[in-house]
Amino acid sequence: MSTPPPPFPVDAVPPPSPESTAQPGLPTRSTLSTPVDYVWLTRPGRAWWRLPLSLLLFLAIWVVIVMALGLALMVLGAMAGSDLAWLDAMDDPNATITPMLLLFTGLLLAALIPAAIISTWVTQRIRPGYVHSVAGRFRWRFFGEVTLILFPVWLGVIALQASLSGGLFSGPGPESRIVVFTVILWLTIPLQAAGEEYAFRGWLLQNIGGLIPNRLLAWAVPTILSAAVFAVAHGSFDPWILIDLGIFATATVLMIWRTGGLEAAISLHILNNVIVLQYQLINGGIDDVFVSSETTGSVLGVVFSLVTHAIAVAVVWWWAARRGVQRTTLTDPRIRPRHPLPPAGTLPPTERLMVVPQSRPSAYRPPSSS
């Protein structure tokens, strides 16, 4: 009896994938054995060294983009005859906010979006769309719905907060360059808010959470890190400000957990920043709106933040349940998976399958003419 040939990997002759849209025999997607949520999208084929590599690539991409943006703004400013005072003001917490400073700050944080997406895509080898959500894309319709629902809620929150702080319109009045400020605000601040979510939530959740085999810890550990890093990155070490920012970060993570993507978190962040900045432009006092090393908070502010963010989370959870928003996926997020994953109830997705074929595939030979 002849001895069967030695085993070889399944991916040597890949069978058709059930979800593939490519030609038969050349699959680009496979089906996972069990559903995975947002934080575990990077688990298939995971290796520990991907985390530091992803961090280095993230920082490198962000620094390059920021340097290019800074250089472009300096050239444009020189052509327009403006000085570089806005650049010196970057390190001064007491600096006056100018349109150029607001523009550069918004673009600087917006650069976190490509840094987070590209670094996760390259090092984790998942399709870029899965950085947005478990659907493999940014769900614009859901984002729009959540924004429309949260807008009146958060507008009321900001109005109530301003009223409790001394009066709704108790400031000196509109800024002298309110039109220029408003244009820059609406063009850059939404991108700035989204950039912070892609970096402090998306990148941290997927790159760190994917390392942890326990699902609860896979969410808890990066959530704590996200809240801490997000709070410290704003520059104030006042304990009440740190707790306030930590509440915001935790609220957005809870939205991501329930909805399976960044859309609701980005929506809340955009609404908060745009409404607050626009209100300060109308009321006066835009220089005090940004958190700096001298910003302080209070226990009442923390309680107010906890209650209002809990309301926002509840609204998002309610709408996600009503709309049946996808929170997990069975589609393999990897780029051209090298082997098909086993069916449910068999080996884990990370196991490399080996088969013993009856015979080696041979090249097709046309029948010879007689």
C-alpha cells in the first residue's frame, strides 16, 4: 500500500469562501467560527509584536502629517503676510485663540484619523473599513440618525450647564472675527473630534483589546487606558477635570460596545465640541473653552457630567436597539486570510489547519489527439 504524501497547509490550494465575491477558487473573505465584536476584530492571526509596531507606525504617520500641515500653513501665512505668532502660542496655555491657531489645532488632531486607520490596517492586517465598525465601513446613515437624535439632547445639556454657571448669555458678546472662526470651526472641529475618537478609542480598543483573551478584560483594560490617556492628553491634572474627561471617554466606549463601531462616539464628540465652541463664539470667551494646565473643575461638575453622559449613552443604546444596529460580525476582517476558518464548534480561528490530501494537485493536461 502506498504511503500518503505529507500534509500541507490548506492555503496551498484555497477552496472557495462562502462570502467571497471573487472568482471561484480565489476567496478574499472567510467566515468566523463565532461572532466577534469591535474590540476583537484584530484577534484572528494575532501576534504580540504587532502592538509596538502599530504604535511606532501610528506616531510616525501622525508626525509626518503634522509637519507637512505645519509647513503648509507657514507658507500660506507668509504668502498672506501674517506672522507666526500662532505657532509660538501652541505651548502657551494663556495664549489668545486666533483663527490660525484654531485651524492648526483642528488639523493637527484630524491627522490622527489616517494615522489610526493606516497603522491598524498595515500591522494588524485587517481591512481598513473594520477600524470604523464591525460592518467593515462607516455607517453614515446610522451616524446621521444618532446626530439628529443627540443634537437637541446635547444642546439642552450645554444650555443648562451655561445657565448654572452664571447665565446663558452673560459674556462680553460675539467675537470680533466670529465669521472666520465659525467657518474654521465647522470645517475642522468635526474632523478634530473624529480624530480623537479614532486614536483614543478605535486604535486603543483594537490594538490592545485584541491581545486579551478574556472578553470582559478585553473591553475593560483599554477602556481604563483610554480614559486615562484621553484625560492626561488634555493637559490639566486637576482631579475633577481628569474624572470629567474620564467619564466622557467611558461613555463613548460604552457606545462603541453597544453599536459595534465609532459612529455614535464620533457624533457625541462632534456635537459637544461644535456646540460649545459656537456658543462661546456668540457669548464671548473662546479663550477659556479649551482645557489647559490651568483648568480646574468641581465635584458638582463631575456629577453633572456623569448624569448627562449617562443620558446620552441611554439614548444611543435605545436607538441602536430600535434600529437593530449590528454589533458583531461573522465575516473575517483579515486581508486575504491565508486559510479558511473552521466551522462552529471545532478548532479556534487562530488554529492553522493541516489536511492530508489523497493526491497532490497536478497541472491540467488536455487529452492527446488520437
